[in-house]
Amino acid sequence: FRPLFAQVVGISLLTSLLSLVAPLFVMAVYDRVVGTGSVRMLETLALGLVIALLCDLALRALRTRIVAYLGGRIDNIVGNAIFRHILYLPSSFTERASIGSQVSRIKDFDSVRDFATGPMLLTLLELPFSFVFILAIAILAGPLAAIPVVMIAGFLLIGWGLAGPAANAVAETAAAIAERQDFTIEALSN
């Protein structure tokens, strides 16, 4: 999937750059059009904005289709591999675990599918390009670029501080879900 993934990264870069068009349009209108009163310049800038927004829309639709295809393929490959692996496990291994825990283990792989098809993947793809926005702010407004940098650092510190408790809570929740599923399946089968 490397060529498709490279395309998605390239499209994410282009959409990030195209996202800068609207703020730059507003700046150009205030700086150039209002000062000169040129309607022709406003029409030209508006046409450029419309073209950029249409390209952005088309690229985002293409990226969504590629990500959906990748997610479907990964889901298919991982699902078949898991099922094949379970079929070829020794019977002594599967007999030791309850049906509920086996089903719970299989359902754990849904998180792989959810990551590959959900918004988290797109967020991770766009995260590196957020520095393009910070660079644009630094070029246009100089010291104002420090504000998003400080905010990012603050969010990272908060995330780092909450990582341990969140991991413990997720582990406890997973264990409780597995126990509940074990109980439900055992109750239904017995």
C-alpha cells in the first residue's frame, strides 16, 4: 500500500496548502482591494479563491476514497488472517480460553479497522502539515507564531500527563468488557 499511502500524504500536503488560500484572500482584499478600490482585482482574487476551493474539495474527496479503499483492504486482509490463524491454532490452546474471551480477542482487531477507516488516520496525516500554518503565521505576523507553538507544547504536556491514567482506564475497561462478554456467552450457552 506504499504508493497509495504516498498519494494520501501528498494530497494531505496539497489540501493543507490550499487551506491557506481563504485567509490569504481575506488579507489581500483588505490590503489591496479596499485600499485601491479595484473591483477587477476583487473579481480576479475571488475567481482564484473559487478555483482553489474546488480543487480542495476534489482533493479531499479523492483522499477520502483512497483512505476508504485502504481501510477496506486492510480490514479484509487482517480479518482473513485472523480467521485463518484461529482455524489453525491447536485445539488445546482454544479449549483453555472461554468462548467469550476468544470473541473478545477477535473484536479487539476492530480497532485496527476503525483506525484505518476513521478520522484518526486523517488527523495523523494532517498533523505534520500543521507546521505549514505555523510557518505561514511566522512569515506574515512574526511573533504571533509563538501562540500556537506554546499551545501545542501545552497540549503535549497535558497529554503526556494523562497517558498513564488513560492507559490504566482503557485496560480496566477492556478487562471488564471481556468479563461481561464471557458471562453473557456462558449464560446463553449454559
